[in-house]
Amino acid sequence: MPNTGERGAILIANEILEAVRSIYLDFPCDKHPKITVSVGIASMVVDESNKTDDLIDMADKAMYIAKQSGRDKYAVFDRPLRSLET
């Protein structure tokens, strides 16, 4: 998200988590699967010394940290794990 810092990305991640948590799937066999999302956040100013690919790689690593920590949360690259903060 261009022009969005870490704080803004965290706010959006929390909105995404809440939106996905509110999804209800009605199945005829009385099973209601739970949908979760894992969000990876990374923030940096891309310039000649780094690449957009570096930023994407950082966000990808953060997403895997969120997944490995139980899913349904976000993680910020190079920061302690965080879950929904309300």
C-alpha cells in the first residue's frame, strides 16, 4: 500500500482480520468452517539501495510468522508477534 506506514498498515490489518472473522458460511451438514487470515506487514521507503522485491519478501516472511504462530493474526516484519488489538 503506497504511502502507508506501519501504523496505517496495522489498522488495515485489524480491519481485514475483523472482516474475515465475521464471515459465516452455512453448510447443510451442520459444519461451519472457520475462515482465518494471516497478515504480514513490512514498511520501508523503496529507493535505489533496495528493491520493491525486498519489501514484498519482508511482508511474506512476516505472514509466515503469523501463520506459524496460530493464524488469525498479523505480524510485523522484525517485530514481536501481535494479534488483534482492540
